[in-house]
Amino acid sequence: MKLSGGTSIPQVGLGVWKIPPGDATRNAVSAALASGYRHIDTAAAYGNEADVGAAIRDSGIPRDEIFVTTKLWNADQGYEPALRAFDASAKRLGLDYVDLYLVHWPVPGKRLDSWRALEQIAKDGRTRAIGVSNFLTDHLQELLKVAELPPAVNQIELHPFLQRRDTVAFCHSHNILIEAYSPLTHAIRLTDPAIISIAQDVRRTPAQVLLRWSLQQGNVVLPKSTNPKRIAENIALFDFKLEDDQVAKLTALDEAFATCWDPADVE
């Protein structure tokens, strides 16, 4: 998919949140790259950037064929701290540049200074794109009033049970691509009868049904797994399509159900 600045981003990426550093992360990233993934999403807060970088180097795949995202954590927000945090992330990853750098959370009083730092990092050519994570409409409106470079991406929790339609509509109207994290609801809703029924009809797993729904919404999806079989299944999404009535049935499941942190109360 094309980002607003012209960079291309693979529509399916491996998320590595809560994958322990060390062999667990290296093995998951290696399995993903072997299964055809070319998009890995990490963050300073995850504690596994070094292992992501090591797995990428060990893969033998040219660097320019792999899209790498990392994120600025809350404790490092502000202009100068953000610049230092990016340097530290790049060093841990062992990369001269990252493809996408995100403000991980809309920290009050600091997020706009953090954004200025990301703009400088982009101008310096050390990241190909910049964006935000967990920003809702109010946070985005505030940012766009002062941004020289608008965010290319907003990464939010998104799945049929949490659709954040106002934020999604705002992003679409401002050419901000939606990245869906926790698209599988941490398996909490994989046994929902509607999902099971559709999975049986299309002869796919419930996880594949949820991921395909999000792809058909035009989102990037970031499923997480450490199981090589499931990692491979989670990218096997492009040889089937949900019918309109199946999409409608899933879209009707929205109930504002967040499985992770919820930025709705952040001013």
C-alpha cells in the first residue's frame, strides 16, 4: 500500500508486542520472513528491537526489501529526548534508517514536541515515513494544526468488535493510513458464532477471517504469533475474499470492545 509520502508498506506485518527478547523474538521474525512477510513492527517499549534487527540480518534478505517500524515510548517524549530515543532504537536494531517511526502514545503536553522531533528525523533521511499510534480524532486534529509533515499512519487497535469509525473516517479524509493492531482480539473473540460460521463457509480459520475483514477495509494488519504454523496462516490471506454479506455480518459486531489500553480518555 502507498503511504502519503510515497513509501510503500506491505499490508500484512508481524507484530512482536509481548514476544520476549532473545530466541523467541528471533525465531518468530525468522519464521515470518521465511513465510513471506516483509514487514516487522516493533517498539522501544517491547524490549526486543535488538533481536528483530538480528533476525533481519541473519535472514540474508536485502535490507531494502524489509519494512521495519519502531516507536517512541512515553518516557522519551519531548523534542530532544525523542531525538536521542530514535538514535538508541536505530542502534539496537542495527539499522541506518527505519521505514516508519511512530509516536507510540498521545502523551499530554509532550506529543507535539515529539512530533517536531519526528519531522526532523524524517528530514534527515533517517526514517522513510512518520506517524502516530493510539491517536484518536481529537489528538489528530490538534497535531494537524501544527504539523509541517502530516502523519502517514495511525496505528490503533482495530477489529470488528472495536472499529473506531469516527477516527477511521477522519484518517481516510486526511490521507492517513490505518494500521490495525490486535486484529485478532488476542483470541478473545475467535469463537464468536458469526466468525465461526463465516470461517466454515470460506474454509479458512477464524483468524484468517478477521484479518481478511480488516484487509478489505483498506487497513494494514499486524497479527502477532510465535507459532510458525500460525505465522504462515496469518499471511495466507490473498487467495480468498469475503462476500459483501459476510463483511456486513462482521461489521455489525462493533461494540467498542478494547482488548488493550484505551486512549479515549487522554486529553
